[in-house]
Amino acid sequence: MKGRTMVATIRQVILVAVLTLVVLGCARAREDTTGFEVVDETTINAPFEETWQATKSALREMDLLIYTRDKRGSFVAYSDAKRHMRLLTPRRKQITITLEENGSETTNISIETIQQVYGVTMMTYPDWHSRETADNSEAVAIMDAVRAKLS
């Protein structure tokens, strides 16, 4: 009788261990980052092509890494990754700029800023993860630089 209760106890321990692994090891949906970005918009009194060139020039002068640029009117740029005292986690900002032609002499500019941290969780590869953004100083500086170049 004692042997049977020991086997039952071992089975229960194994079952609990397997269920724990299943629950903790299941992949989960990607974190919803809605609302993490800060969006700034303005209208520039200049043709689309001139605004595109001025934006490209402003990004280069600000030493932002231009990851993507598209002649149809979009840029994706990143600030330098810097470590802060908060757990020494590298942080950067992803800046997405969208230019839209608004008539022949005006262009709409929309700049989306997202704070990112570099890290890894139990079920992901090391990668940049979006966090809530409070500071949009780069976006304001880009808009000011574009206005200055076009005036």
C-alpha cells in the first residue's frame, strides 16, 4: 500500500511540474503599444520635394540614424542608444516622419516618437521593445530645423 501512495504522489508532482511549464512557457500575444507614441503634426508652406530634401538634411545634421527613407514621403530614424542609471538598460527613440503633399505649395508633416528599451523576456529574442513616451524634443527640433531650412 505504501508503494502505491508513493507512486501516486510522484505522479501528482510530475503533473504539477508539467502544468507549470505549460502555463509559464506558453507564448503570449505581443504587448499592445497603442498610445505609447507622441505624434506632432504641422503644415509647411513649401512643395513636397523641397520639404523632403530639407527633412533628410535635418535628420543628418541631428546625427540621427536614418534607417529607412522613402521618396513617397516617409522616414524612420533612431536616436543613439544610451544607457541610463535605471538598471543600465539601453534606450533610444524611434522617430517616424510622414510627409504628405497638400496641394502644390504645402506639405503636411507628421512625426511619431516612440521610446524603446533593449531587452529580452523568457519567450523573446533580444530586441528593442516600445515603452510609453513622454519626451518629444527630437520631433520639435526636427520641425524647427525643417522650417529654418525652408525659410
